[in-house]
Amino acid sequence: MKLLYTVTTIFILCISQYTFASHWAVSTFTTKNGLPSNSIHAIYQTRDRYLWFATEEGLVRFNGYTFMVFNKRNQPYIESNFFNNIFQDKNGTVWIGSEGGGCYTLDGDTLRKYLFPNAEQPKNIYNFLEDSSGGFWILSDFKRIYHQHQNIWTYFTRETGLPNEDIATASVDENGMYIFGSSYNSIYEFVNGSFKRIMLPPQWSQLNDTKIGFDFIHRKKNGTLILGISNKGIFTVIGNSLTLRSRKNGLPSDRVRNSYFGSENRTIMGTFDAGVIVQDENMMESFSEKEGLPSNDILAVYEDSEKNIWAGTRSGIAKLSKQFIETLSEPNNIPKPIVWSIAQDAKGDVWLGTHGEGVMKEVGGNLVHVPAFSVDQTVYSIIATKDGSIWTGTEKSGAVRFRDGSKTKFDHTKGLSFNAVSCMLESRDGSMWVGTDNGVNHIVNDSVTIIHHDTIVSKQIIRCLYEDVQGNIWIGTDGYG
């Protein structure tokens, strides 16, 4: 049984400062906010929406409010607090790479050491890769790569097929193929069980450096290669054409350490000395200490599911959030509705519950009425659930679920404590909690149960519902805590 708590007001604050660069807000997090170290080597968001940070003093899980640290103090299997990388595979397994402590997987709130069968156990893990077919790669050092396919591990060394060059970086291209960059001018792809060298334009061999060193490599669907080269800039290879973008022709820095190819054709780059570069099809923006970053030396960049940009530095973490203020209205100068609640479904559509106008939806920058969903003209609460349903909490008609063209009403005749629904919550187990002007209800498999937590809560107006990370349900009432 989930625990129920009553609250009056909750205030949560953990962002230390805000500064503004263009239309982005920059917020920073450091050891003062709970990080175990200010050196952040990797950032990753798992499918449960937690953000993870690999630091030099432990692995960190961030729920948006607080940091949970995994290190040798509280984890029995950890051999090193220096973490390099985090990755979640298609099966949901979370992999963590360390410096000096080998490879780990996450089991609930415990990190467990992963032991490779019939192989030398690596000490250093630098990268995880997975393709569309489920093939999985782990780069342990420059001279050893671990490959798993259909639950069978294969280990590549120079004696067993690895190119006779140090592998400096690797990625999965936009077609799902593995490509590897060596520290000696060469790029390889893995085809039919072996490494095949990718031929580069003749100009490539004219570079003076015998040992270039790739910082990152990326290949687009059309075959275009984008190569980050230490102290030179970014090379683009299209067929036999080779072009260079550097500080001389507009790039803020020649020293681009890493990149993340995000949504909306956005390329995010972290530099050694000039902060973060964000480039899309229309413009390029750069963010440095002048715009609020904790450091210009960027160790990791990442874009989360809400399109925020995260940058790990040697002086903390920076979060860059888009700042848009846009007024939506109905066409033809119809007065703007009073909006009680807003929800966004999995397709990205925005739904509004209004006072007197029923359910509305944002279409092309305008608000349009959705008569089929407007069982009641006043909708106090609206949410989109994981199964694709839209739920509305109405003033007079109870809670209504719309799914796949059908409508299901949960009102007083179906066991609901009251028809005026003020708030709703989908808990992690998929059940629905419904707050009304006369207590709380729990809906499981279309069956309604009135929650008699105590004589006060069961009869009061419910204003808000919240589920914490332990699965406890918190209830806010109107005047009774």
C-alpha cells in the first residue's frame, strides 16, 4: 500500500544562479548544491527521466531537485570513485564506466561490478555504443574493445582483428553503423565482422601531422563525415571534398573536444577553451564564462528529453534552457480563455482545460476547441497518460478518460466521492489518483476506491497530488494541510 501524506505548501530550490545569453537561460550546479565533485566527465538521461553525471568523486543521479551520490562510502562493489561514462541499452540495463574500477551495471540503487566472461577484466572504461540491431560495444582502452551480440561476447585486440593503431574515439552513425577513429589519420567501420578502413580525400594525407588525434567523429545518413581534430577545428568530408572550419573562418575555437548531435538538426559542441557552441541550420551561438558557464573547459555535452543543453566542466555543471514567452490565442480576435490546466501528450500536442470553454488544443499557434472532449464546459485538470489517454477533471461531470475514440466517465454514479474534480495524478504503476471537492479517489482497472486516510482528508477539498521518488502519494488540501 502506498503511503499518503498531507502537505500545505512545498517550496523546492536548488539552482544557484541565473544569467541570460541570447534566448537561453544558464543555470549552474556545483559542490555547493550537492555534487561530490565539480569535474563532470559525462552526462546522460535514462528512460525514467533521471539525469546522471559521471564525476571524479562518484556517480550522481539527479531527479531535478536533489543529487543522489553513488561512491565507495555507500556502495560495496565500487573500486573507484572516478567515473567516465553512462549508457542505457535497449534492454534497459544501465552501464557505467569508471577509471581504474572497471565496468558496472545498475541494480536498483546498487552498482554491481560487471565481470566479462572468459576475458581479462578491464580497469578503464571510456565509451559504450549500441546499434539498431542490438549489437553492443565497450571501449576499454586504446588497444582493446569488447563486443556483445546476441548475448555472446567477442574481444578485439590487435592480435584478433583490431587495427594496428590506437582507437581514440568511436560512434554509431545515422545508419546504425559503427565507425572508429584512430590516433593516426585513419577511420574504420565495422562491416561483416571485421574492421574496414574508410578512404578519405587525397588532401587528407597532406596534413602535416603524423598523429592527428580525433576528438569526435560523426557520419550522416548521406555519408558526410564530420571530424573534430585536436587543435585544428572541424573537418567536413563530402565525397572527395574536404573543408575545414576553424577560428579563422568563424568557429569560436579550434579545440573542439566533444559533440552531441541533438534534435532539430542541432549540433552541440564542447571546447577546451571557449565554452559551448550550439549550431543549427540557421545560426551559431556560443556560451562561455561571460554568459554564465562555470568554466570554458567543457568535458561533456548533452541534450535531455526537454531539449535543455547540459555541459559538464571542471568547475561544475551548466544547464542551458530555451526561454520563450509566447501568447497563444483563439483566431478572429476571440477573447482569450481562462486556463486552469495544461498537458502535453507523447506526440507533443498541447491540451488545455479551461473555464467555460471546455477542452482546447494548440494548433499552428492558435487555440481551437475540441468539442468531443468537452463533456463539461469547465475543466479544472487535464493530463496525458502513458497509454495515450487524455483525462479531464471537470466541474460537474467527474473524471473523464478519452482513449482511441472512446469515452469513459468516472462520476458519483461510478463510485467517485464527488463530481467536482480539482486535480489528477497518474502514478508510476499506471493507476489514477483523483482529487475532488470531497476527498481523494484511486482508480485501478476502471474500479474506483474512495481513500479514507483520515477523517479530515477524506472530506476536504483536494488541491494537488504528488508522487515522490519512493512512490508515496502526497495530498494538498484547501486549508487543512
